[in-house]
Amino acid sequence: MFEAKIIVTLRSSILDPQGSAVATSLQSLSYPVPEVRIGKYMELTLQASDEQEATALLQIICQKVLANPVMEDYRILQLTRKEE
Amino acid sequence: MKAAVVIFPGSNCDVDMIHALEDVLGCQVAQVWHKDTSLQGADLVALPGGFSYGDYLRGGALASFSPIMEAVIAHAQAGKLLMGVCNGFQVLTESGLLPGCLMRNRTLQFRCQDVYLTVENNQTVFTSLYRSNQVLRLPIAHGEGCYYASEAELRELEDSGRVVFRYSNAGGEYTPEANPNGSSRAIAGIVNAAGNVLGMMPHPERYCEELVGGSDGRWLFHGILKAWKERVIS
């Protein structure tokens, strides 16, 4: 069993209205924050026999389901083997 | 013409869609549950508005993987008529039947109001009863309706006449104020390359009778029926 941590964000070329709104609020509080981008953090467990298989499976899951490649990028932050 | 309305957990415009097809248009309508695998021989399939699967992950994303969608995709690929309204439009982009995607409204607000839209292409099977550049008034109710596609896809859509509706003002002018969600090029509705799949954010099914506030939507349904009859006869 593996455990994965994934971050999905809007692609950098796409305006993030949520992030912009938060940046504006931070700026109005005088914090020096030119840009904020908001994404989603996901944790999942995965059945795979080795790390290579787990990575391959995770890539497919991210591309097909967890992120919409039209507007989003994903990053696999961590993939670790979990004690059964 | 036989129609089917697909109901996902969280659909909430299914009853309006069934009413428009059954009572206004006079069609026989099958109510198809998302776990079903058959569209019961429908000529037209409608994916209604709502919040399928609570909009979890992304609007329309989880619905696009539900069991009925295999039949819906086959229906579209066979050249049969398919329309998605609001959340139904999101399901169509998520399942790859239409290009682009629908993002959070630029204003971050959920917009529930009447809007004006201009019929940019009245040569589709869905819009043949409208005049070219006719301005319609239809309701919207969505938080994620900002249409986005890459520059290349937008150009392709425009060059091939696949932008069917754009948000405009009552005079048919495209102004930033008339665009309720920040959609690219004020796009409110598009068709696929074959012309048999329509996706739109505004709700034609809600404005089919003056009694409920407007009837600009009913001609879309009558147009579909007309196109279907012509297709059957020819």
C-alpha cells in the first residue's frame, strides 16, 4: 500500500479569481504579497506492488480524474510506502 | 421524437427539463438514472442543470464518470442529438464531448439572474427557429460558468461557427457588463464539430412559457423537434 499527497492548481497561464481576491485582501492589510494562487490538496492511498507501478498509476489518476488538464496542473508532493 | 433526461444525484433542473420536453413540446420522456446503462432508445438526450455529486472535485467531473455516460458518449458519437444545460454543459466538457471547460465565475459570485444572449449561429439543429443575431432573454443560475478554452480552440470554435450563443446586452452588443461570469469571448453556448451536441450555461427549459417569466427558450426545443422531423423524413 502506498500513500500519496497531491496538489492541483490552476495552470499558471490562467487567472485565478479566488487567489486574486485573497491577494487584494492581503495587500489591503499592507502585507507585501503580489500574488496568491489557490489550489486543492489531496491525500490518497493506493494499492500497488512497487513504487514504479504506484507512480504510473498515480499519473493516470491525476490526468484522467483529479485534475482537468484544460485548466489545471498537478504535482505529486510525496509518494510513500505505508505499513500494511 | 423520444427524449431522455439523465438524472444525477444532485441534479435539480431535471423536473424543469422534463416539463419542457413533455408538456411544452409534447415528447415522450424517459427519466434515466445515472446508474442506468440504457438511454431507452431516445432520439434526444438532455443533461440537466444542478449540482451533480455536489460539484465535488470540479463541477460535472464525477458525473462524467457515472455508468450512464458510456451510453451518452456512444449516443453523441452516433450523431444523435445531445444537449447539456448549466451543470449538463459542465458534464459535456468534462467528458470531452465539447472542448474547453467552465471555471469559477470571474466575480466569484453565484449569479442567479436573467441575461441576454445573442444567437450567433442559427444554422444549427438547435437554433433554426431563431433569427440570426436574435437577442434572447434567459435565466442563469451558476457559480462556475466562466467558459475557458485555449486561444487555438477559441479561434477554431469561432472560425467554424460553433459559438452558438454569446452574452450580450438587450441591444445585442457585447459589453463586459453583459458578460455575467467572465466567459472568454462572452461565450454562452457552443456545439461540437459535428453539430449534434450543444452545451449552454443559460436555461432555455426555464423560459418556455410566459406564465413563468419568459418563453424565449421554447423555440430551441421546437427547433430540435423540427430538425429531428426533417432528419427522419429525409
